[in-house]
Amino acid sequence: MNQMGNEARRAAERVARESYGRLVAFLAARTRDVAGAEDALAEAFATALRMWPEDGVPSNPDAWLLTVARRRQTDAVRRRQTRTAGETHLKLIADEIEAAMETPDEIPDRRLALMFTCAHPAIEPGMRAPLILQTILGLTAQDIAAAFLIPPATMGQRLVRAKTRIKEAGIPFRVPDREELPGRLDAVLEAIYAAYAKGWGEIGETGSAQMAEEAIWLGQLVVTLMPEEPEAKGMLALMLYTEARRRARRSPTGAYVPLEEQNTALWDDWQIDLAENLLRQANAGGPSGRYQIEAAIQSAHAARRLRGAPTWPVVISLYDHLLSLTGSPVVALNRAVARAEVEGPIAALEDIAAIAADKRMADYQPYWAALGHLNALAGNREAAFEAWTLASGLSADPAVRHYLNDRIAALRNG
């Protein structure tokens, strides 16, 4: 591929990474057809990859793609009008689209509006967050399936059904009335945090840090929109506690560094202070929900590492509360690892045995990593070797894989 071709591909990848969600939101704002908007945008990207290497990358790639995608939508509507006489069709050439074409640098960011739309009561509750993740934030069905511990094929089928439901029900793409927002908030928060978790987990991947930053930004928007909601503040605090440790997660050579071995001087004090303030506000605002509890756990970890506070019993108690609230096997796993710090690995292994039969754990890398860690502490070398080997094979991050392979090598060497 020549230089212009490489530049064109890089430009298209940048737009897909940074602007995909808002372009889909903009295209779907009046058509109410999310799948159709995605198809039109995909065709626009394909056209860009054909034309940009020859014509050069336009000065405003976002606006160029939006123009082409809009034409594709218009053509699609005309074809449907030809087939179905008298059918009422949605207006495509909307006032704001025309305005955007006149001032292409001012494409509105309507992602939050579309996120609340995807949390509409007419959509199956379990599909609201996945739909947001794919439609607004551009995650693949495989990415979303991993976040929700569901087979990718199953998730893909469910997403198709959810999009069909939006079109058939004619769900309006607008921010709901304020009294409707609290009932839709959980799905929006779930999607934002899942996007953050993906951006956090893929160190070194193109766009991973940007995705995490975008999730934090969206969390801030939700807190601004709904300042009375404790869980919105709890989720934002949770992301900030975690983000504060980003620089400490890798050594200068790029090696993986576990939480208990991180150099706390590299932690971002400003983000931790902001998270602490948000958590205090959230706790004062009402009963603790999932994100408030998870943020409190991160606060306890910070207190232990920064001030030497004995917080493991507090962490276990918080996990007890969270487990009763969610029943999640992931929470049960994390609780077991925390319990090992207080009562030893045997007690923790007994807890993990309760979730061993859960099919969702079979491909869940942290489960095998934790199982290897606990068995190693308990002196069960063969079990630790087997679990860490599986964890290494399931690791997408080369640094984590190298870390686990070092643990395996240490077992072999006695």
C-alpha cells in the first residue's frame, strides 16, 4: 500500500475510533433506524477507503463521511418508497443535518441522548446496555459478549433483535423527559462502565486510553445531567479511583505490576481526591448501590496502600454487601481473593469452589489467574500450574501473559 493509502487508512481508523458513536447517533436521530444508520456509515467508510487514497483525505473527514452516509440513507428510503406506495417515511434531510453540512466542524454530539433512547422500556432490559455499547460506543458483539460473559454468537443475535425492536416500535431518538431518566439510568451507567473497563483492560491497544477517557467524560455528563443520582456519582468515582493507577500498572520496561506491588508515587492524587469527594456525595445522597459499593472498595484499597490502613476486613464486608445485591460470580471471586488476605488461601479456595461449576467462569481469565494464585499460596503446585497455564492462554495482554508465565516458571523451578 502506498503512502497515501496508508494515510487514508489511518485517517479512517481515527474517525472510526473517535467519532463512530456520534456519527451513528446523528444519522439515526431522525430515521430511528439504528441498523440502517450503521449500514449507511459502513458504506461511507468503504467509499472513503476507495477514494481517499486517490483524492486525499478531506480536511473534515467526519463531515465527509456524514455526507456520504446521508446520501446512502436517502437512496435507501427512495428504494423503499418505490416498493411501498403510500408508506409514511421518516424525514431524512433534517434541519440540523443541513446545518451540519453548512458548518461541518459543528457536528453535534448526541450520544448521551441516544444512550437514554437505547434504555427505552420497550427494549428488553438485558439488552439495553449492550445495545448502547455497540450502537453508541462502537464495540463489537465479541467485545460486548466478553463484558457480559455471554457467547459472542448469542450476543450478536440478541443485538439484531433489539435493533429490529427499535425500528418496529418507532422509538424516538430524544433525551426522555426528566422524570423518565431515573428509570433508564442503570442501563446507561452499565454501558459506560463496561466501555471504561474495556479501555482500562487493553493497555497498549490502539484507542484503549481514549475509550477510557471517553467513558469518564460520559460519566461526568451523566452526573451533570442528574446530580441528584448517587449511583451516577458512585460510578464516576469508581472510574476515577481506577484511572488514578494507570501509570503504575506497568514498569518502565512494560512489565505488568499487580496492585499490591505498584509504586503509589505514580498514582494520581488529584483523581483520587476527586473520587473521594464524589463518593462522599454519593453516600450522602441515598442507599448504596452497586457502583457506590465498588467505589468504596477501591477507596479501601487506596487507604491501605497510601496510608497503611488495615482495610482487608472492610473490603470483605463490602464484597458481602455487593454479593447480596448482585449475586455475581465475579463478585464472589473477588471476595474470595480478599478473604485469602485475612483467613488464608484454604478458606478462599472453599469459596471459589462454589462458583467452579458456573459455565461463565470457563473462559473468564481472572478466574483462572486467581485460582492459580490461591493454589500456589496453599502449596498446591500442580493445581496452580494448571490454572495459571489456562489463565496465560486466555490472556489477551502480552504483559499479563508474561507475568503469568514467570509464575509458572517459578513453580517449575520449585
